Amino acid sequence: MTRMLGMQGVIGMFGHVSIRVPGTNAVLISPGAGSDKTKVTAEEVFVFDLDGTIVEHPGLTVPIEWRIHTQVHRDRPEIMSVVHLHAPHATLLGIAVCEFEPVFLHGAFLHSGVPTWDNPRLVTTDTMAAELAGTLGNRIAVQMRGHGTVVCGETPELAFFYSIFLEENARNQVQAAALGGAVALSPEDALACTEGTVKNERLLELVWSYHARKAELS
């Protein structure tokens, strides 16, 4: 998944991904800065306990913001995957203090809103992680002003879908500004489009398998 997000240009040098092992307190987290996100292997993945203890250390740089993952996984046990993105257009919306709006079919899930944690600093303490997770609440994503975005999903497939289309939606918003601004989907259209996308298991499988094949061939 990290490789797939790296190939999409949304995770950046400093982003990271976590996946919780079902039925356990173990969280798999991708390596930190210095690793090529498009070439991460299973041998480079950290295993954390929910309390932050490193169970398996592959000898690479520990993600400095690992608390983002352990905190969200603790607060929301239904979440199986958390992604910290440095996607350029999504980050730009945060810098410009512009709200995310669902403006196209695959961004319809954003109708529930993306709150902003008004702190551009690295998440390096338990207090900061708790504040960020509190701002996220029960939403899909939270913007970190001047920093990046955190996205979560009940499955890795959903988290991946949310991550790439959150950035595409943000890019559409930014580019549409040159034409006078984007027209947001109506609440009715957003709900209907969400039903046809993130609630469509076949579509999620198609999106995942398409990008997984590209990652395997790279």
C-alpha cells in the first residue's frame, strides 16, 4: 500500500502508512524518512503495539510521527488503516485555509467534511496525537494546517481509495479556482455518489488491484 501511494505522489518523503493486524494490538507501520516509498518491502515494516512499544524493528528510521497511528487505532478500533499524507493539493488547501468540498464523483465521500487541526508542527508527543485524533473524531480525514493530512479507513482498500481521491478532489478544487471556482456536489448528489463508489465493493477491488499491479511491475 505504501508503494502504491508513493507511485501516486501523495505520501511524500515523510508520510507513512499503518495497518492493524485484525484481532490483535499489533500495528504495522511503514518506515520513516529516508526510505523510497515506491520501493518499500515487507522486511522494512515496523511492528508497534498500541501503547507505542516497538515489537519488530527492521533497523530503519522510525517514523517520528508514529503516535498518529497508535492513537487513532486506540481511539477507533473499527479502523484498520491510517495514512499520513503529504499530498500537494490537499496540503495547499490547508495552507490557504480552504474547506474541502466534494466536487466530483469519487470525491463524494468528502460530504461529511474534513476538519482542520490548527497546528503545523510534527506530532511528537502523546498530547499532540490525542489532540489530532480528537479533531479527526469519527470523520474519514483531518487536515493538518501547513503540514499534511491524516486519512483512515475500515479496511486498507478504503483508506487507499480515500487517500488518492481526496488528493484528486483537492486538485480539482485548486484547478477549478482558475475558472471561477468549483461547483460542489449537492448533499443529495454526494450521498448518491458515495453509495455508488465507497459502498461499491467491486469498485474498491478494481481500484486496489489496478494500482497493486502497477506497484508489482515497477
